[in-house]
Amino acid sequence: MVQRGIIIGRFQPPHRGHIEVSKQILREVDELIVGIGSAQESHTSENPFTAGERVLMLTRALAEAEIDLSRVHLIPIPDVNNNAIWVSHVLSLSPPFEIVYSGNPLVRRLFKEAGFKTRKPPMFKRKEYWGTEIRDRMVKGGRWEELVPEAVAGVMREIKAVDRLKDLSKTDYLLR
Ligand code: NAP
């Protein structure tokens, strides 16, 4: 039987740490489902990229890392306003899976209560490979490219991500 694991994150944006975690999980299971969480969110400082942009960044970065894409499924997952039904919602959108990988205690708790095996994946160079840090550097003109795979940097350039992040940060200022 094919064994599948799922990892769910917002991937705002995908970084080198996420790709390393994906490689690690693919040593443990036959196939990996990458759930792109908060799929309905975009164009905010916390969630600047659309689900479609995140799909593109992840697909290209996984291919660049020579990960066999026939072993990976990318699934956008919008949030629901009720944690108690979230696991059923994820199950309705995803290929079947047996193991849930998450650094988030709430995610592990919800899946554990639904009878799934849960594991906390290792994090790689956590202080550097961190979505918040990357978004912050993009706004402040810092060196962010080295924290993301070259393929992700390419998509960022294509969609003019730095300009977007800078404009969104001005919007935050106006709303305060
Ligand atoms: P997340 O928002 O991507 O991650 C939250 C924080 O944990 C980020 O700082 C992230 O860093 C970090 N992180 C990611 N993987 C980690 C790991 N293995 N170890 C330590 N830290 C890690 O994702 P999440 O909080 O895990 O949630 C997943 C998604 O599920 C979200 O979109 C959330 O909204 C959704 N969710 C929805 C419901 C609902 O709709 N009711 C319920 C539960 C969860 P990076 O930014 O560097 O990745």
C-alpha cells in the first residue's frame, strides 16, 4: 500500500527550510501531500501571495531540488471558521494520507483526536529560514534571495513581489 504523509503550512513564501523538510519526509513515506493553508488569503503583509502563486513557487522549487514530482501532490486548503470541522474539510480536499507532519501544536492536536499519526518535522536553520524574516527583509531592502530557492526568487521577480510587499506595508501603516 502506498503510504502518504501531509504537511500543511502557509508557505508565505516557500523557503529552503520547507524544501529540506519535504526531502526528509519523502525518506519516510512514498508520497507527500503539501497542503497550502489559508488558501483564501493574499495581498496582506502576513499573507502576500495567492494560493496559485504559492503552487507555482513550490512546484518549481521542488523540481529544482530534483524531487520526483510524481510523488508530490499540492492542495490549496482555505481556512474554515471552526477548528472542530477543519480535519474533515482537509480530508475532503486531499488525497488519502496516514501521517500528518506539523510544527503547529493545534494542527497536531486536531489530527490526533481524529485518529491520525502525527509527527513534528525537523526545522532547518530556523533563525534564517523563516517566512516572517524573509517578508521583513523584502520590505526593508535586505538580502532575502539567499533564504529562498532560486526557483522561488525567479517567481518573486516575475510577479514583482518586492513592490507588492512594500505597497502592502504602506497599507498597514495607513490602517494603524
Ligand atoms: P504556518 O502559518 O505556515 O506556520 C506558523 C508558524 O510556524 C510560522 O512561523 C512557520 O514558519 C512555523 N513553522 C512551520 N513549520 C514548522 C515546523 N515544522 N516547526 C516549527 N515551526 C514551523 O502554518 P501552521 O500554523 O502550521 O498552520 C497551517 C495552516 O493550517 C495555516 O494556513 C492555518 O490557517 C491552517 N489551519 C486552519 C484551521 C482552520 O481553518 N480552522 C485550523 C488549523 C490550521 P514559516 O513561516 O517559516 O513556515
